[in-house]
Amino acid sequence: MLYGILAILASVVIGLLLHIAVLLVTTVTLFVASVIAAKFRKVFTKMEAGKKV
């Protein structure tokens, strides 16, 4: 999750430099959120199957 925050902060800086901050930050935030959701979904699937997490 720390890498996600760093990626979003980096996108803010790069977006401000390239004058596309809103689009870039929104895109990176959605991407990071989908990666985090996929990780949690994988763990939840294992828990539902009764496997040790």
C-alpha cells in the first residue's frame, strides 16, 4: 500500500509538471485501487475456501 501512495504522489508531481494533473492522478488512483482490491479479493477467496491465510 505504501507503493500505491508513493505512485499517487509521484503522479501529482508529474501531472503538475505536464499540466495534466487531474487526468493523471485520477488514472493512477484508479489503477492503484484496482491492484489493492485484487490483492484483497485473492485473500478473501482463500479464506472462503477454508485455507490458511
